[in-house]
Amino acid sequence: MKVIGQKTKRVDGLGLVKGKPVFADDVPKKDFLYLKILRSPFAHAKITSIDYSKALEVEGVDLVLTHEDFKPIYYTTAGQGAPEPSPHDTLVLDSTVRFVGDRVAVVAGETLEAAEKATRLIEVKYEELPAIFDIEKSIGNQTLIHPDKEGFSFVFDPKNNIAANIDEELGDVEKALSESEFVFKNTYSTPYAQHAHIEPHISLSWLDENDRIVIRTATQVPHHVRRIVAEVLDIPIAKIRVIKPRIGGGFGSKQEIIGEELVAAVTLRTGRPARLEYTREEEFTAARSRHPQKVTFSIGLDKNLFINAIDMEILQNSGAYGPHALTVMSVSASKTLALYKSLNVRIKANSVYTNLPPAGAYRGYGAPQGFFALESMMDEIANDLNVNPIEFREKNYFQEGDEVPIAKVLGEGREGFPVILYTSGVRECIVEGKQLIDWNTLRVSEKTGIHRRGVGIATVAQGSGIAGIDMGAAYIKMNEDGSFNLNIGATDLGTGSDTAMAQIAAEILEVPVEKIIVYSSDTDLTPFDTGAYASSTTFITGGAVIKASEDIRNQILDQGMKLLDVEEAVIKDNYVVAANDDKISYQDICTKSFYTDHQKQIQAVSSHMSYDSPPPYNATFADVTVDTETGFVTVNKIVSVTDAGRIINPQMSEGQVEGAIPQSLGMALSEFMIFDEKGRPVNRDFGTYNIYTAIDMPEIVTKFIHTDEPTGPFGAKAVAEIPTNGPAPAVVNAIYNACGVRIRNLPITPEKILRGLGKLK
Amino acid sequence: MIGFYLNGKPVFGEFNPGTTLFDYLRDQEIFSVKFGSEKGETGADSVLLDGKVMNSSLLLMHTIDGKVIETIESFSQGVDVHPLQEAFIEEGAVQCGYCTPSMILAAESLLRENPTPNDDYVRESLSGVYCRCTGFVKPIQAIMKYATSREDR
């Protein structure tokens, strides 16, 4: 292949290195109204009155919006396909506030300073309500966070604070566990974690010349933004245009509609352009995060150490609202239970409301939590039984050709589709990774003294798009110089998907990538796409680009044959070539098609969806040193080997892995949200919420092993999310190898290590 | 009244006491300086001040009197590309690109002081620029590659 799998520069790289105005906020000054949100100081309270007369007296303040200004339309902020399977439990503004940082009112001013000043002058009377901060105390609590209301939908059991629930079984788990030779049971927990994209949530809106609302926003889901804004503001979809420029990172956080509806509401009321940018503190306290989960696995083994039964229980913290509550748990289960074969599988999961910030979609989408538990557990079992942890895993993997039954049971909030495993490179990933981390030496090296070094492994899976749901479309048209416009609704949020799509088109049309002009995405100009989530763009939208490119190729051939007046020809190097060696160039074909002969626009639009979501696989290895005097853990090296099918763009795929690793290491070692006894977030800035910087990074080694996935474009599977799943459990397993301390609750702190060593009580 | 150089051109003006260089630059539609946080931790707002990388949102206008300010806009004219920018593209060091101008400025700041830095110096130079996409692997490669290629010349 000429383009697929070859080093290809990003199609949007030039503008980015030059600092061109390509992001949402980089527009010439308009007559903006600046929005500021007044947020709740209480974790749970009823608003009994709001007096904003003094706020309106502030010079330059034009508008204050409260819950009285919006129709009570319950929706979910989760940008998912319709009908969204997340609880519809949210109002744009509500008369009850449910976490510290919840919205109370919105001020629009001529300057941000005026709007900020006005928010401080709004007099709100609250009646404080009892609050729930402990997920163990949510179900059955007298305090109801979302008392059932008319208009609710997809809320599982509001009378018990349960946002979402899963209860599924294959086979007979109780019986299988009772018949097992060995049964192990442990509970693992993961905390809130922040996306920490550097560009905050930012939305701008204005009226176009026909009084339609234009929303320019940092989103992963422009088409869902259009639909959900139309729904909550009760205006026609036809009145809204959503433009997604370049995005400064999202990682799932920008799959939420948490600003677009407010700027649109202000523009609708005032006719003025409006702008809302989250402060960094708002990102930490009121945007979204990774769902904290407590995961309990009971695993039964037969005497030959084959897994007999897996029983998985999840207790998940939704926070105050339920975006992605059901589907994140569903992914925790469906991805972990697709790695090891067991005839008997059960999943019981509850996502409960608390008066803490709502969680949401975050890279991996439940799989990092699930795999932290499962891969810690597999390590514990191997240690307890004194067997090789890698051989124990290898014995139990699903194999190529196996059907993975859990996928049929756990779909996107409804029944899913059976998965046949066509490709699995997990064993090859292990072989490569063991070498690169020097497993055989480090695993058994001397574990004495103050500084103890160890290695750990985690093997993980993910999916490629959401089977039976995700759909992406691509539109291609040809230009006179033999270049092509490729317009896609898919949303490159920094991942490089625009480049991958250009490579796919270039490969099929047999032109250099420079001949493909990519535009994404704009609801007026680009066809539908569910958006950038669930590792879907290469797999789903890539399928659409293949179909559209093949259609264009056939049209070029057809026009070429007509122009050459021959019955047979082939495409070769930008030419249609007949058997008699007569040939006509792409340029001539398009130019003649435009102006003189057989006139038409060579163009095609195609869409693609898939009932398959082939799992990519990854083996992550960690090499750590534990200081047994201070409890401090240093990660020396991470090796991440991935089977993502055929790699479309090696350099960008490496980049995905290299960027995912510090996100997982952060969740394991340095990042966590602390709340005080009133539910107020304590760490609200980067000074106290510590993400990995350049000087914190361990040595990173990434590698891909090659498989050819029959259901993917050119054999590709997904790569975006899977590398986020392995580092945390690999580090925990390496710590155990180094010093015998088992951490079951993230984050790993020096205190927990010292306790484990018996040096702290 | 203060005066300073911005990307080679002299600027004179009076500014409100609270105005930061970041506010001023964005106001002038110099959009390469980005908002990352109010306290400057992310470094997305970087500029060069007398050749040293600084957070523009932490610089009040009255403090830059007589200084030389450079932003990424000064690195290339028209369709030109600075070789350091080219190295970032070549090495796949750009993902979302939001922090990229700041990384390039931070590297340039280092290289003016130390034209032949080792990996540790490069890492250190990027420590004030947060990036959530790349894990810094390819940005460091890009800077090392550029530094080495200059050495060769």
C-alpha cells in the first residue's frame, strides 16, 4: 500500500504549529455578551428565592437567566445517539442544586468583569437539604437526590437514588462458583479523575444573516449538540448550525453539552453573540470526570486453572446527575468480560446518585476501572496459587474464532450484538512486551534493601466503535486539478482522524494525501456522524470514506472510458488508461466533466455502520522502584504493545499510546479529587491536581503488532482508548512484585505503601 | 505610557492597570497565546520576553516597558515554516496543537541559551508547558532532532 501504514504528516499540522486561529475562541472580536454562571455553594439545597435586581444594576449587564426562564424539559448532558441511554434527569437550570458547583443562574454582560461582578450581587436564598457523599449510603437513603418527576426517562430507580442498573447473567454463576476448585473474591476501587484537556470548554454563538443560530464550540459531538440544543430550547433543528473547529483536547469531556445550550439561549433572547468559557476551576469542579467505581470480582477456577465463573459487581458513583451512568458500567463489564473465557458470567451493577460532581465520558469509558480490578485480581490469583501470572492469563484468553457472548447481552443501553473474535494479537503483544521490559530478569531480581524494583503486567481490551449504533458518513467531490474535497461529520479532537481519513481516501483514489482536502465538521456542510467517542472514527467513519472513495473511483473510471471512447480501462497513477494505452488524466476528466463533455460533478456520499466492534488488545508492562522508607513509587519505564489491527498511521498511533499512558499513571499515582465534609472540592487547580508533566514522565516504549481485522478499514481496529486501560493495573502489579504490597484502592499514595509494609498503622 | 517590541515592531500605549499581556495579545488577534488556566500553570499562554519563555497571563502590561516580546507569529512569514515548526510536524509532535506554539517557544528559549542541550534540558524546558495529548515523547524527539540538525550545519 502506498499511503496506508506509511508515515504521513498531519493534514492540519501546519496551522497548528504556526498558532493559526483554528480553535473555537480564535475569532475576531464580535459584539459578544460574556456569560458567567453563578454556581451553588451547597451540595444539596432547594432554591427558595432568587433576587437579581442588584445584578441588573451593574453597568454592562444585560440579562440574568434563572430556572424560571426555561421550560422544564428533562434531558441528559451526555452527547450520545438518540434516544440517549443516559438518565434524562437534568434541566438547563433547576430550582434544586445537587452538588457544590451546580448551576444557579447565568449572567450575560458586555464584559466578563461585569458579568462576574453581577453574579456576586445575585441574592439567593437556599434551604439546605441533607446530602449524600458516600456511595455505599446512597441506595435506600431517605434523602432522594432526584425524586421522581414527570418528564424523567431512563432513570432506573429514583426512589432509591439509582441512576442506572445492569443485571445480566450467562450460564449459572452460583452453581459454577460452588463447583469451582478455587474461588477468589476481592474489591477494587478507582477515584474521580479529571480529563485535564488544556483548552477548557468554550462555546460561542451568534445569529447569521437569516437569524439562524450559529454555535462555534469545542465539541466531540457536533450533531448531538445540534439535536440536544434544539430539544432543550424547544427550537427547530433547522434553526441551528454547529461548527466544530480544531479542538484543544477532549478525551470524552467534550462529549457533554454543558455550555452550548446557554450561549444559544442568550443569543436567542438578545439577538447578540454570546460567549461562555469555563474557568479552570469550573473544569475541576463542575465539568465532568471519570466515574469512581467499586468493582468486586468473584472468580471461580477449575482444578486445571481454567476460569469457570466470573461474577462482577459494580457500584458506581454517578455524582449528582447521570450522564453516561449506564453505558460506562456497561463498558466496564463488556470490555473486561471479553478478555477471558468463562461459560458462566454475571454482572450486577448500580450507578448511584451522590451530591458530588457528575462524572461522564472519559477515555476508556469504564474499561480503565474494570481492567484495574480484573488485572489486579488476575495477578493476585496467580500469586496466591503460585503460578506464572502470564501463563495463567494465556490459558484463559478468548481465542480467534471464539464468540464473545457478553457482547450480545451488553449493548449501548439495549441488547447488543454477538461478537466473533476474528483477530487477537494479545499473545504476540505479551511476547514483544516481555522482551522490551526485560521481564525475565526484573521479575526475579533481588527484592531487598531500601529501593526495590519490580515489574508488572496488565493485558487489556477495548472496542472499535459501538456495534449497531455508531454511524458516520463521508462526502467527496472532485476538483479540476484532480484534488478532492472530503467532508466528514467525524470530529478530529487532536487524535489525527482527519489525517487518517485523508490517507484512506488517498489510498483508494491513488493520489497523494496532499490531494485530499479534509473538512470536519459543520452540521450545515458535513454529513452526519455520531461523533468522536468509543474509539469509532477510524473504524466507522473510515468505512464510509472507503465506500465514498470507491464510488468516486468508479465514476472517474466511467467518465474516463466515455471520454476515451473505450469499453475497458484501468486507473493508474492519476490516469484512466485503456488497453490500447490511450489515457486521460484525472485533471482532464474532471475539467471536461465540468465544462464540456458528459457534464456532471463527480461526487459521492456514503455512510457506514457496523454490527461488529472488534476488540483491539494491548499488553502494558510497568517497571517501578519502591522506596520502602518513604513509600514513594517511581515508575521507571512503561512498555505498551498494542494489537490495533493494521495501523493506518504509525506515528499518530504511537502518539495515541504515548499520550494515554500518563493519563492512566496520573489516575494511579498523582491525580485525585479531594472533597471536604460539605462536599466542596479541595483541589481546584493544577497546583493541587497533579497531572504528569515533561519532567514526570517515565521512559515510554510503544510498539504495535500486526493483525488484519476483516471487519475494519484496511484491516484496522481502534487505538484511541485502549492504551489508557493498562498502566494503572500494571503499576500496581509491579509494586506487588517489588515489595509485596497490594494496593486495591487507587490512587497509590506513599501512606498506603508504608501501611502495606507495616511501617504505618 | 509604555513602549515595547512585539514581534519586531515597536508598540507604544497606555494600558489599564490590570491588563495582562495575554489580554492585550488576544485583543490584538494574536491568537497563538491560549487560555489554559488563570494561574498560568498550563503555560498555554507562553511568549518570549527578552528571549525567555514567560506566561503572558502573569505579565501586567506596565512590567513589559522596554522589553522585547515574541510570539509564534514571528517565527514564520507567509507560507514559510520555521525548521523547529517543521520538526514538530515531521516527528508527529502535534496532536491537538493547543499547546504546540508554547512548546516551540519554550524550546526556542532553551536553545538560545544552550544550543546543544541534552534530553534532560529539553525535558526541563518543557516542564512549564502542560500537554495532555502527547506524553511529551515526540515533542522532545522533535526538539532534539532540530537541535542536532543545527549542530550539524
